[in-house]
Amino acid sequence: MLIDTNNLVSISEANQNFSKIARMVDETGSVVILKNNVPKYIVLNFDQADKENYLNDSELLGISDELMKKNKQAYEVLAK
């Protein structure tokens, strides 16, 4: 997921002015809420949530295998 830096909001601002967050979501599709300056929560338009891509276990394992094969040499060095 790409994060637009204009859609980052502190948790205290979200708590104090949730209607602003809702408007931002209506305009941009999502807002990332920061807790201690770290992305912690995502607020999405409900219709957008169905469109998000989620990986099933076999897809995730396939990606993991590809990364391990691609970076085998680095893993071997780190394992020493």
C-alpha cells in the first residue's frame, strides 16, 4: 500500500476531530493514523476495503520462497 504523506494524522488529532478524518477519507480513500510518530492504523472507506488485495497462505509462501532464493547468499552470510 502506498501512503500519501498528506494523509498522515496523529492519533490525538484523530481523537479530537474525527469528522475531519472522515472528510479526508471521503476525499482521498484512506487516512493513516500515527501513534508515537509510527503508522499504526488505517481508516478506509468501506467500499475501498473490499477492493484491497489480501494474500492467501499459498501466495504468501510463494513470495517467501522467491525472496529466500533471490537472497540466499545474504542469508548464508547472516547465518554465520
